[in-house]
Amino acid sequence: MPARAETVPATAAAPDKAAAAYPVASDGRVVGDAARTRFVLDLDRAVDVAAFTLGDPYRVVIDLPQVRFSLPAGSGAEGRGLVSGWRYGLLAIGRSRIVIDATGPVKIDKSFVLPSVDGQPARLVVDLVGTTPEAFRDDLQRTAVEREVANDVPVAKGDRLPGPRPTGHDRPLVMLDPGHGGVDSGTISPSGALEKDVVLAFAFELEKKLEASGKVDVAMTRRDDTFVPLGDRVRIARDQAADLFVSIHADSVRQNDVRGATIYTLSDRASDREAAALADKENASDAVAGLDLDRQTDEVSDILIDLTRRETRNFSVSFANNLVSELSSTTRMIRNPHRFAGFRVLKAPDVPSVLVEIGYLSNEQDEKLLTSEEWRGRVTDAIGAAVTRFFGRKLAGVETTGSTN
């Protein structure tokens, strides 16, 4: 099981000259018992905070300005009283979030920040008390507007994306989507490697290769250790008029002998149980960050006619076939490497989209490859070749399509 707390490693984000100005969180702890539990976070200065609860599962969300987390290793992995554990990270530019996992229905009795006094750190304090499921639901209804405002995380495009391309651009735009980020670490390998860091490093290498080809332009949904909701990843691609969307992940399974790359495309019906389970896991990324999944909507049926949707899926399948062809001679792939399921991040109705699981962090051999610069270079070369072949055919008007599944 992944650890509950995720730090924001310096290697995961581009250098930020303003980082020194951010408040620093130096320690966090949980005290109390099953009747009343207190969460405390030590800070070098007082900050404004907002706290609210979410259900299914029971969680407490604490939003605060962007904070540099410098907590002891393992912080949040263990809980106490009403808290089973907690995690933290960057949610968006200028905004951090702490998510506390509760053992049952809880009520926020008090939340406040004590200023620094006599050399003691400032302290963020959240007091929790147990409550009934009925009272918890009533409280959720009462605070619905507050939660909606808090969960409406705008995509700060100016901080991580180039501006809109000029009309009549000459080169296709490839949108790279490094999975997870910020408070959502994704898979954590037995040695402690975080999926969000592995896929971001891979995306940067792939961006470099694609740009060096001179045949495509490249943008990314995130360029640092920032959490981006799944729906926003789709909107970024559509807002930038992307011609291809490639989401990058590194999977994990309980059987540590399973290894190799997999390519996924969108389908309402999963190709197999494993694909369905993976889609469910990836689609739950927003819940990890404390976002209310009930507020997410499926834009596909309301935006374009089925013909456009079907054509987009056909192009997605065609690119997936290109990827399988190129990668199979470069790296190990699982049996039946092209699979399909209902991934929310692939649901742009007018952008061909694939999700690439570049390997299994749960497998020791795959982990060594995933963190190897030499392997990363070979595999990004192969993906670059697949991109070139895809656009070479598509732009020439002779694209062949695969089955829609």
C-alpha cells in the first residue's frame, strides 16, 4: 500500500525563485483519542486556512496558501483516534492541500492558526469530534457551497503552458500529460520511488525528443509537482487545440512479477478486468486530492455528435497501434499490450488520446528501467517515431483507422 503522505521533492519541480518566500511546514502530528482528535501542523508563520469535510470515504480537507513542506520522513503514514492517516502536497499554483483520512464520520469542532510566540512555531490546529452518519450528511448539505468554491481549482495555464497557438499553425500540437502530481503521488514503489516523479521526468525527456524533431509542437498539462484534476487535463488539451493527447503513467499490481508497458484507449466497455480495475484506480485520482467526484461531468455526450467522437476514437486506436509497433522492439510489453477502458482523462471528444503505462513500479526490474536515463532515451525515441508516423499519415489524408471497440 502507498504511504499516505507525499512530500514535494525538489527534483520534481523546476527551480522556483519565489520558493524561499513560501511558508514552511516543518512538522505535523495527530493527538487525542476516538472521542476528540487534534491535527497540528507547525509553520514558520501564520497563514489563512479553510477546512471542510467530504464523504465516501470520510475525509477532512484543509486548504492553505502554497507551502513548502519540509516534514520528517513518514509524516502522515500513521494516525490516531479519529484519524487513520494524512497526506499533503501542492494542489495548484499558489495553493496547497492537506487531506486527513478519518476512521468514520467526523465533525470539525474548531480550525484555527496560532501565531508564532517566543520562538515557538506558528501552529495550524484542526479539532475533530466523532459524529453520526446522519449528522455528517446534514453538515455536508450545509457546507455544500463552501466545498464547491474550495474544489473549483482553476487551471493556471499561464504558469505551465504556452499561450494559444496562432490560427493556421503549421505543426501539430502534442499534449503530454504526466499523471498524478502534488498531493496525489500515484504509485509508490517498494524502494520509495513516486510515480508522479517518474512520469514527469519521462515527459520532459519525451518533450525534448519531440521538439528536436522539428515536426510537432509540444505542451504539457503540468511541468512541476502540481496536482491537476482529471477534467482540467482534458480541458487543457482542448483549450490548446491539441492534435494528440498522451497521458503517461507507471502502474502497480500485487503480483510483483508482472512487468512491461501497456497502451490504453477509451472505450465504454473495458477489454478485461485488469483494464477496468486500472481505469477505476486512475479515475479516483481526484478523490485522493479531496475533490468531490460528484461534481465532475461527462462532456462527451453534450459537446459533439457521435460521428466526431467515433472518428476521434478511431484515430486514438490508430496511434495506439503505432505505439505498440514501435515500443515492442524497444522495451518489454505485457501480453495483449493494447487495451481499452473508460479512463476519464481520455474523454476529449475531439482530441485523439492514449494512456501509456510505461511499466510497473511494483516490479523491481521495471523500476530500475523506469529510473534509467538510457532506457528512458530509447523508449522516448520509439514514442517519437510513433508520433511522426501518426501525423505523417493523418496530415496526408491517408490515415487508416482501427476498430472502435
